[in-house]
Amino acid sequence: MSSGDRPASLGGVIVATALPYREDAAAPAGLAVDYDRYAEHCRWLVDSGCRGVGPNGSLGEYSSLTDEERRRVARTAVETVGADGVVVVGVHGPGSHQARHWAELAAEDGADGVLCLPPTMYRANRGEVVAHFEAVASVGLPVMVYNNPIDTKVDLTPDLLAEIAQIDNVVAVKEFSGDVRRVLEIKEKAPGLEVVAGADDVTLEALLMGATGWFAGFPNVFPAESALLYELATAGRLAEARALYEPLVAAFRWDSRTEFVQAIKLGMDQVGRYGGPCRPPRGPLTEEHRAAVTADMARAVDALKQRRAA
């Protein structure tokens, strides 16, 4: 892909795609990636109004994949979406050489951009974080840096983001701290950096504060409604956006919990999509969590049915 073909923005609703498996005794943990079903899911998300997809994120269980599977997942997304949407590939790695390697493969395979965490295995210092993103950005694809201090123990504060934003090709941040106050502070300290809502349960708040994207989990379950929520929020139609958001937010809160992958996959199952199991180290939900997700999802589904019938 030439630089002239790349998107000017990594905003809009880009879905961090869940990954389906099928039973196969020869595959890791007895579960093989179901690429055909994954392609159909990516197509459904874009056809339902989402701007694009994000393969190989934490929701896509990238760390449980073999290298061959991980690359094929990204290629499947790129081939399936084509020119109808954007594909932002997760290139997370323990160090800059691994992350840069995955970015190079993403570029070869036609990705529109990459999503990248800081080094994933330890609490990197400021200089190491900046060097990590410099290495990934040197590949030439637009980079969305990912702030997830809960899981990585590295906090990309607005002050640090102001330095990272000076790196060529760094264009956006996926903000997952849960602190909606940061949206305006990032915009003040790094005015050229696009702020993307990363946590589903503060999405409306972030969009109203000026975020221009949503890198999202629960649109795997509710893509059309999520695209509409984004449209209403960015158009400033607050009353309509709240009426849609409030019945969904209890389910959305699972996106910020340890069991978010299992919860979103169960939500997909509940609406007639295939979510299915996870690979280790993720195991099945406890009965208590399963009951809670089911109840939160049921309320969301009932509210949407009433909305459609009105």
C-alpha cells in the first residue's frame, strides 16, 4: 500500500474482533482458528456500519496464537474487508524488535494501520517506551498507540503522549485508562494526536469530550447500534445518544473486566452470532459470571427490541 492510499484518520468505529475457533484435536488446546467464520464475521461488522476491524488485539487472543495463525488472521481480515473499510492490525510484542516485525508483516499484507501496546512483559521506563514506538513507527504504517495501564503497568500519560506524538507516523492513541478527563488533556498537550475511546463503558463520555474514534469490543455483538451511537454522539445529539447508550452500558462494563473476552463471546452467542470458547490461559466463565453477563445482555437485547419496535 502506498502512503497516498493510507487513511488520513484511524477514527470511527473500528471493532477489536473476537476470534472463533473450531474443535480440532491436533490444534493448540484442541481448538483451531476458524478462518472462514472469522472472515464472515469481519464482513458482517463492516456491512453493519462499522468503519473497520482490528485483528490480533487482546480481544482477538493474539498471545494464544502461533506465529502462523497470527499472520493468517491479519491477512484474512485484510482480504475480507478490502476497500470497504480499514484494517488496523495489533502488533503487540514483548519488545520493539517483535512489535516491529509484526508491523512489517502488517505492511506487507496490506494493513491500513497498526495498534501497538508498550512493551508487554514488564514496566518499561519513559525512554524505553518512546524507543519502542519509534521502532514500530519506522515501518511506515500509521500507528495507534494503546494506553492500557491496567494490563501493561505502563501509563501513557498525556505528558508522555505529547512526546510520543512527535514520532513520525504516530497518529492516534487508544485511551483505555478509564479516566475520561484525559481526553481533553491529551488534546491540549498533543493537539495533533487523534484520541480514540478504548473502553466501551466510557465511550459516550469520551466521544462527547472530543474523541474521534472508538476501538471497540461490544460492537462484535451490536455493530449497527454501535455505529449509530457513534454517529449520534459525534453529531452532538446527546439525548438520542443517551437513550441508546444507557440500556447497553451494563453489558459494556464487561469490556473493562478481566473476563472481557469470554463475556463478549458469550454476548455474541446470545444474539445468534458465534462466539464460542477461548484458548488458554483464558478458561470458561464461572457460573456466577455467566449468569451476570447473561442478565446484562438480556436487558440490552430487550431494550434494543423495544427500540426497534417503537
